[in-house]
Amino acid sequence: MITVESLPANVTYGLSGGPEVMQNVRTILTTRRGTVPLDRDFGISFEFLDSPINTIRAKAEQEIFLQLKKYEPRAILKQIIWETDVISGQISPSVKVEINQNVI
């Protein structure tokens, strides 16, 4: 599961910021790359699954950064916190972003 959180910011809810930015971030991060018919590069690659945890973290963080930069430049990546469940072997990122009001 991927959690998307917004850091406190002076958000003007309208065309250039607000809930649609967070919705776009969530969509980008929960879409598997290759599944969007007219844009096969959209989303996160899952090629690193079943790799060691450190490899998954490094590759996933790079994927998250590049996809947000490309598809939602209004979102500034501030932090990725990883939650690890050693019993089930699952890790999940919690992504914190800030909305850049200067990008339209």
C-alpha cells in the first residue's frame, strides 16, 4: 500500500493546486507502468519486486522522484518513509509532498 501525505502548505484550492495535485500523485504512484494504453511510461515500474529490500527502496525512490517530476511538477517530493513488516516481508512507502504554487 502506498500512502500519500501533504505537508502543511499555504494551498489555494483552485486550478493550480489543492486536492487534484494530491489525487494525481496518488494515481501516478499506484499505477503500474505499462498499463496506460496511450502512455506506457506512466506509473511505477514493478521490475524490482522480489529484490533485496535495499535495492527495492533505492529503485522505488528513484522511480517515484522521476515520475512525479515528469507527470506532476506541481508536487515537490519532500520525504519517503518506509514501513517494513518483517513477518510478511512487505514494505510500503509513505510519500510526503508539498504543492508548488509557482508551477501552473
